[in-house]
Amino acid sequence: MSLTEVTTQRVAKERGSQRQTLGPTTLGPFLCLAAAMFYAGTNMALRRLAEPGDAADPLWVLFVKESITVLVVGPWLTWQVMRGRIQLPSRGHTLAIIAAGIPTQVVGNLGMIWAFGTVGIAIAVPVSLAVNLTTAAILGRFLLAERVSLRTFLAILLLVVGISVLQWGANGLGNPLAKTSPWQVAMAIGLCALAGFIYGWLTVVIRRVTTTGTSGWFVLVLVTGMGVITMGPMTLWRHGLEIAFHTAGEHWLWMVVSGLLNLAGFWTLTRGLQWTPVARANLLTSSQAAMAAVAGWVIFSEALNMPVGIGIALTLFAIVLSSLK
């Protein structure tokens, strides 16, 4: 065998090993982290739309945000089904997605938008993520029979502690938004916790249906479609068609941005969940808790104190711990 042939075979082996490193075990966690970034951007846009004194109606915001995904993906998905490239989901999967999608929109997303304008992004996002994380891990263990390793369990505990410290620090900063009564703050935090439970349930449903034959594109359209068919009639009943003409240009911009980022985040999360266990996927996507705290500090002029810094550090360390093989 000549030296050239030996070199060629060696290069081929190196390229093959590089392709293997980009397999599902690597790509799945990467997509989950990308989803965290997209969702963090979505929350920042929604936080701007919930600014006291210049807030847009949450029903209208949610309708526009979810309509973008339906309008972008819906026609393409219909075409793919007609050409036989993507199969329709089973009746059971469709009902499972709808059953999780409706409360996700009506309770989870709507409640979070209201909470952004009541307690701020630095508190709302960590509370929701903490409950989401524990709910998905528990449901994934019992419904999907996914083993929760000791390292993952320790990472969950560390992340819950980090998020709790982060929340405590954010509470100590004082509310940068409009003055709110104690019961409003308590209700906002309660809605964030309830939203986290619903998101955890939705995460498990997504992983179950996408790993047993249903295309992630159907999940994407069905879940966002639930927001369109629920928020649309309520917005029309409350404001009529005039709201589309009376919406400020800046509000239109942030609603479109939130919709596009949400589309990117939902797609990357759905793809990532196909190759990543629920507990680990939620740990990775929970990095948006740290992003939310930083955004509150840098973009929305919310102060940063020692507990918030410690919470961010613990959150990032938990994510690193969960990513180790």
C-alpha cells in the first residue's frame, strides 16, 4: 500500500470520526441550548410588550405571536402531507397534543405575559423553569420510563437551588415595574408556577409523540394553532377588528419578533427532544433563567446583586454538570 493510500484512508477515518461527534448525542443537547437562546429572546420581546404604561393587550399579543408560526409552517406542512412526505399523526397523538396545547396557551402563555408586567422577567422566568424542570423529570420517569441518573438528579437539585437563590435575589432588588399589591405579586408567581407545570407536561408529550412516529412539525402547528383559535375569538370579542389598526408600530415589531423567535425555539426544542432525554433537555433549556436575569439587568435596567450573581453561577454549573458524559 502506497503512502498516498495510507494518508487517504487516515483522512477518511478522521472525517468519519468527526461526523460521529456530530451525531444525535451531540446535536440534541446543542439544539436544546439553541432553543433556550431563542426562548430567552422571545421572553425579552414579551417583556417589552408588557411594559406598564405602554403595554399591549396580552390576548392580542399571544394571537399575533402564535399566528406567525401557523402562517409560516401551516401551508408548507399541508403541501408535504399532500405529497406524501409527512404522514398525519394518529388520533391519539393529535388529542394528546391538543390536550396539552390548550392549557399551554390559555393558562401558561397568557399567565406568563401578565406576570412579566407584574413581577418582571427576572422572577417570572426562573419560577416557571424550576417547576417545569421538576415536573418534566418526574413525568418523564413514570410516563416515559426514562432513568434519571445520579448526576442528572444532582444537577436538578443544584439548578433548583440556583433558581431559588436567583429568585430571592431578584425579589431583593425591588420591583422595577409599576406598583403592585401583594396579592397581585402572589398571583403572578402562582401563575408562573402553574405555567411551569403545564410546560413540563407539554415537554413530555412532545418527546413521547415525536419518538413514536409523529412529525415535530405537526406538534409545532397544533400547539401554536391552539393559541390562534383560542386567543383570536377572545380578542375579537373584546376589541373587534379595530385593534389591528390601532396597534402601535413598535408593538407590531415586537410581536413579530417574538413570534419568529418562538418559532425557532419551538422547532429546535422539538428536534432536540427527539435525541435528548426529558430531564437533560430541560436542564439545558433552563439556561434561559440566567439569560433572563442578565436581560433584566442590562436591557431593562434592573439592578444586579450578589444573590442574583450566585444564582446565575449555580444555574450554569448545573447545566455543565448535566452535559458531562
